[in-house]
Amino acid sequence: MGEGSRILQGAREALAIARGEIPEEDFAVHIPETVDVRRIREKLQMTQAEFARVFGFKLATLRHWEQKSRNPEGPARAYLLVIDREPDVVRRVLREPGRDCR
């Protein structure tokens, strides 16, 4: 299994745990309670519009997170953590045509 596949599988497992589909004790997953979305975006040297478009967020949602008027929920925090640590892998996986999560 390649690095991108492992990261994507980890994100899927984090989402399943956050949804309550997998008992949390079955996996050792750390999803931070807070995520500094602006720091992640600025680290990648992207505008809000670019970050939202590239990673699939609504621009308004991104702005709310950065203004701290809303906080990303568990699955979004997990996804943002992966973006923070492996942005190139996320970009590559999202660009792969014809490969869905079925």
C-alpha cells in the first residue's frame, strides 16, 4: 500500500470513528480538539479561495473557521490534520480521476 493510500485509509478510519461506526477503542487515533486553519493555509502560501477550491471546502466555511466563529467538526479536523502534514499527498489523491471511495 502506497503512502497516499495509507493516509487516505487513515482519514477514512478517522471519519468512521467520528461517525460512531467504529468503536474508538479499536484504533489509536488522535484528532486535536482545535485546528489553526489559518496557520495551515498560510503555511501552504494559499489564499482562502485557493485553499477552499483545492481541498474541497466552501469558502464561507473556511472564513468562519479562520474567524473562529465556528470550529471544524471531528472529520474536518482529521482532514485538516492530514492536509497540514501531507498536503502534496492530499492534492495528488484528490486529482486522481475515476477513483472513488466505493
